[in-house]
Amino acid sequence: MIAVHVTANSPLLSLCTMGAVLAGALAMIGFGLRTYRPTRPLPWYLLSASAVFSAAGAALRDTSDHALHPIDDVCTLLAYLAVGLAALIWLRPRQVRSNYDLLLDSALIGLGALLASWTFLISPILHLHGSTANTAVAAVYPVLDALLLTLVAHSVATSSRSESSLRLLHVGLITVLLGDLGHSLAKAGTLAIGREMLMAPLLATYTIVGVAALHPTMTGLGAPRRIHPHHSRQRASFIAVALIVASLVPVVGSSLGTLDRVVVSSLFALLLIGVLVRSERAIVRSSRSERRAQYQADHDMLTGLLNRSALLRAVNLNSERWAEQPLCLLFIDLDGFKMVNDSYGHAVGDELIANAASRIRRVVLRDDMVARYGGDEFVVLSPLDRQEAATLAERLLGAFVRPFELSAGEIPITASIGIACGSPRSTESTVYDLIRDADSAMYHAKEYALGYAFHDDARHAPDPVRYLASDPARHSANEPGRRIWRTSPRSTSTAV
């Protein structure tokens, strides 16, 4: 029927074919609404009303020979309004909170289209036909098309491949925009084409909208859903096209009048400002992503502490600050963690690790480096002398006196700490030496239930009795791993 309309020389036949295509589209929309019964049918009613209004306006223009102006323009403007309201209804649930890049991209595409419309369509129409009301109305249509293109761009960016009905609507709206472009070029005197041919895109849009209503995904139009913005490359391509068009404006606009130059300059300035804002936001987002990636690379995700590789890098970065200070490394291992992991599961084990890391972080100073070395092992690196390291170790052991309140209940866990202190050196081997020595001292402290031990003392086999509780028989029984920790008389800190 569209082909008959294009080739027919009879106005009556053209009118009949247009009515038949419109009736078919309305029938398909009605069938889809009755079959699938969407929870939000209002957008489809608005699209149906838009089709009726646009067909009425086109019929009045073709049959009345401008005798019924402005009734035909009123019908056409009502059609634009109905499409705009339908688009806003289905786009409203697709808003992405705290993400304005998508709106900015759509606005830039609309500004580029408006700039091109003024240069190639609106200004020629105003100069060709004077300043009558009909000319003003004809110049409004390209502005409305630019706004409609903005809505379509926003909808395309928030749609998914599974929404076939919505994608068909995009095709239909783009088709009608192409038809409006042909009408505007004809009004501007740039393109000479018959009315029947200019009506073909509009009739095709009716058909496409009707087919979209027959697809089962038509129920999702206007329904709330989770949106993940995508097609950023496609949006960037559209913005690049808008900039290319803007760069051609000075060449084409050499003969423009004062009003044209003011309008073009204003639109061009808005477009450039939008591009600069978009670029700045892209740089900020990229920088934020880099910082997040760097944080994830340097930190343990369970505890938020530094990981092993970040600890070694941080030592090198702070080598100058620590060059003239003594350096002590405390190697902390949780006693009986494997039994907790096996008894209660890995989820409770992870919960215990996170709580232990939090207690360690509260005890140490802000400038001290704390890392999860692996499993249930933690490392504290600080510019301390031997006496200060012993005090810090006692405070850390005090942090484990109170049982951990986990989802599986209260679980008592103690810790063993090995300490290695070194002279101020800046070579990388010093860090590895401190880790190795502190690890060895930690195993010595765990074996003898000392709580903490220095590597130098462990190497000379210190007497563990002075670190035990007042009941030595408890340790000598069949419980070699059990100990009761008590604060050394040197410590003035309280247990955490």
C-alpha cells in the first residue's frame, strides 16, 4: 500500500492508501495491547494518538491546499507532543542515578542537530518565505526534530538487545525524522520532491510502530527496569559528527545575517562548552577508575590492609624517611585459626580475619604500615627501637584477649608475634631479611607459647618460663599450644 501511495497520481487513491496503512497500524497496536496486556499501556495509546494526528495533518495539507491553516499544523504539533510524552514516559524509569554523562551526551547530539538545522534548514526557510506565521511554524519543525532526536539518542543508549519492540520504535522514529528532513529541505528550496514520496517515511513509521506492538517485549515499554548505560562509542561517534558539522558552519555561514550569526555562535558555544564538560567528566571518571584499580592492586579486599607486594613497594617509597631511624617488623600469626576455619567454615574464617585486622589497625599508629601477608598472617612495619617494639607487641597481644563476636558465636583466638629489628639501611634485602627473621621468631614464640619473641633472643634459645602464667603445670600438660598471656611489667598500655 505504501508503494501504491508513492506511485499513485490520484489524490483520492493516495488518501485511501494512507488511511489503510494507518488503520493497519492501529489494528496491530490494538492486537498487541489485547494479547500481551502491558501494565503500562499509556505510551502505546500516545503513539496511536500521534499517528492519528499526523495522518490528519497530512491529509488536510494534501486536500485543502492550505485553506485550513493552521488546523493541519495544530494536528502535526499535537502528533509531536504525543510522541514526546510517550518517549518521556518510557524513559523516566530508565534514569541512571548519579550518572549525568548519558544526559550530557544526548544533549550534545541534540545541540549538534539543532546547529545543523538552523544553518541548513531554519535560516533558509526564514529568508525564503519571509516572516509570516506559516513560515515561523515551518521553522519550528526542525527544532522539534532536534528535540526528538535527543530523546531517541537517550533511549538508544539505555536500551538492551533483548528489547526488540523498543528497537523497532527507534527505527520508526528515525524514519519519521528522515521524512521530516525531506519536508524541511523542500520548504527551504534545497530539495525538489513530490508530496507522495515525502509521505512514504511517515507511512513506513506507522507500519514499524504496529509491528513493534506485535512483539512480546512491547510490555516492557514504560516499565521500570535496571539500566546499564552502554554504546559509549556510538555516542562518541555521534558527538564527533556534530563537531564536524559545527566546523563546517563558518564556511557555509559566510553569507548569514546578524540574527543567524548570533544563533549559530550561541549554539556553537554551547556545543563546545558541553564537549569540554564531557571531556572533563571523562578524565575525572578515568582517574577515579585508575585510583580504584590501584587500590585494588595494593590492598587486600577482605581486610582493607596492604597486601604483600604493596608492603614491599611502600618500604622502598619511604626509604628516605626511614633512613635515619631504627626499623622493626612484627610478624603476627593467629593461633588455632585452621581449627576455626575447619570447624565453622571459610565464611566465619574470613569474618575472623577481618575482625583481627580491624583490632590490629586500631592498636598501631596511623603512620605504621600494616599488611596482610597471607592467610592468617599480618605484618606491622614501623620505625621503632627495641623497647618500643616490645610495647607495641604487648598491646597487640592485649587486643586478642577479648573473644571475637562472630556470626557463629564468641570465639577466643590468641596470636603469636615475631619481632625483627634492623639498623637503618635502604637496601631491598633488608626488608626480606626482617620478614624472614620475624617469621622465624614468630614460630619460636608459638612453639614455646611466649606471646612474642625477638629474633635475637630466639636465636639464643631464651628461657620461656618468664613469659608464661603462674601455673607452669598447665603448659607442661598435654596442651603444648595453649598459653595464658599476661602483660609484661614494662607495658603501661591496657588491653584493647
